[in-house]
Amino acid sequence: MHFEVLHHDEHSKARAGKFFTDHGTIETPIFMPVGTAGTVKGVHQYELSDIIKAQIILGNTYHLFLRPGIDTISAAGGLHKFIGWNKPMLTDSGGYQVYSLASSRKITEEGVKFQSHFDGSYHFFTPERAIQIQRSIGADIIMAFDECTPYPCDYQYAKQSLGITHNWLNRCMNEMKSSDSFYGYAQALFPIVQGSVFKDLRVASAEKIAGCNADGNAIGGLSVGEPEEELYEMTDLVCSILPKNKPRYLMGVGTPVNLLECISLGVDMFDCVMPSRNARHGLLYTWSGTINIKNEKWANDFSPIDEKSELYADQLYSKAYLRHLIKAGEYLGVQVATLHNLNFYLELMREARNQITSGTFTSWKNNLIPKLMQRR
């Protein structure tokens, strides 16, 4: 695996590049749809691959470990074969679920004991176990096991948590070195920068991660409730330290505006449940702002869902029809809205790459953001 930066924006830190994996090349900047349990909710794999042109999707170690289980995934020949996806894939280590299961887990230096939210059963993840599970799942990019600190948290807690995360990273790297891919293709380990919103901790973590010489690096622990100003400040700080010749992945972020601003700070890869989750509630992202399709104003609007979109469904169905489907709880409504939102995010990334290549990214971004911030 390797990464090439092909173009730089003259007026920001934005860059366009390519990350090469055994399952295909990922053009950056890129958004990665989240397929938590081996599926992006409401979307067929062929729609992801052939219609909206997703280059890479995510799976989640915690959820896949519990259901369907690693034995099943291994017997299928890995998650790619199990779900019928032949492009790159990334798996989260389960560290974020450790964060979200605060009421039913216990963290020690050794690892994390947690209780399944499905059946109440108890399990224990160590850094080594997290790597072994991700080896079995077979993702092209696997994440180091870490603790995502809550926001807000006090300095001493964040410092102690960071020490554990860095120790776990050392153990993850050792496990990677002492083990092989299960399915004959390369797997890359991405370390994760933590440190909450404390500058000295973020600097220390970024320097630690930069020294690992990994194939790529991630920034975690943001978009967990902190103000956007702190999201951007921490991202800018960390990107100034992480290697320029490796992809930078900002985990769990965010709105279209967040993505554009963070691209300008030097981020290459993003994921977020927002486009698919909000679609299920009738929120649509468009080039002229966010639409709440449940609003009465759309009840008799028979114009296409999004006139500027090239997606077939966006031209075939009207706003009034999609509103009816969502209000009636019809599955088709969720499918169409989800496909629309994911397509918009991916179109946004494609256009960002084009603008970086053309040398016009900053002016394009600055003109577009006020439109994206409108709510209709």
C-alpha cells in the first residue's frame, strides 16, 4: 500500500491524491459510507459501487464480532466475500463503541470488558484481540484499538486515557508485525491521534503517531460534542504534525461544511453516519442547502428531488412523492433518501478533487459554504 499526493491547493492545505490498496485505488479526498454491520442501511452493494461510485466502505469490529460473529465471516472467506463487496474496506477497531458503552464497560491497562447491547453477554477486548478480529474480518485498512475520550473531560482524565491509547498502539503494532493477513492481501494499520481538545496532548499524540511510520494516520476523539471551532483548531494542529506523504483520516466527521473546511486543513478521508441516519428522518443534503422533506411546503412540490443531481432517482421522483413515502413510513422513502444523501456526499468529494486539481478549491469552497448552510 502507498499514497501519492498529486495536487496541492495554493491557498490552503487541501490536497488531492491516491491511496493504492490490493482491492483498488482510493482517490482522495474521499467520503466513506458507513456499513456498521456489513451493510450500509437501505442501500444495495451494487448501488454503492456502480450507481453512486463509492470507492470504500466501513465495517465495525464491535458489531460484526457480536453479529454474525467472526467464525461466520471467516468461513465465508472474509467480509468482502460475505457481503459481496470487491472494493477497499476499512474497519473501526471498536474503540468508539467503548466510548459509547460508558455505562456497561470497564477500561484497564490490559483492555476493555464490555457488555453486549444485544443480549447482555460479557466480552473482553485487548489491543491484540482487536487486531486479530480485524485480521479475520479482512479489511484493507484496520484501526488501532484506542479510547475515545468524552467531551467535556478534565485534563487529567484525557492525559491518562492518552497514555493507555499509546500503550495499546504499541501492542497493536506488535500484533500486526507478528501476524499475517488471513486472505492473502495487504492490510494497513492506521494509528489514531487522541488528546481531547488539549493542545499539548494533541501535539504529543500526533508526534507519537507520526513516528510510527504507518501507511496512514487517523484523528479521533473529535465531533463528539465540542464546538466546531475546536474541531477545526485541533484538526489543523494535528495535520501540521502528521506526515505529508501519508493519508490523514478524520473519524466520524461530519456535515458537508465540516468536510470542506477540514479538507482545507489537510484531511484526506472521512466517514460519518450523518448522511444515512438523517436520511431516515427526512433530512436531505443538496447543493442549495438542507431540506427537511417532511415540511408541509413540499406536499405539492412536484419538482425533482434535486435538479442538480445526476442520480436517476433524484430526477425520477418528486419532492412531494418522497415526502409522502417518508411520512407514510414506506421503505422506499428511506432507500431513496439514503441513496440521495450518500450520492451528494460523494459528488461533493469528487468536485472537491476537481477543484483542487484545477487550483480553484478555496474560492469554490468559500462560495459554496453559505449555500450549504441554508435550511429549507
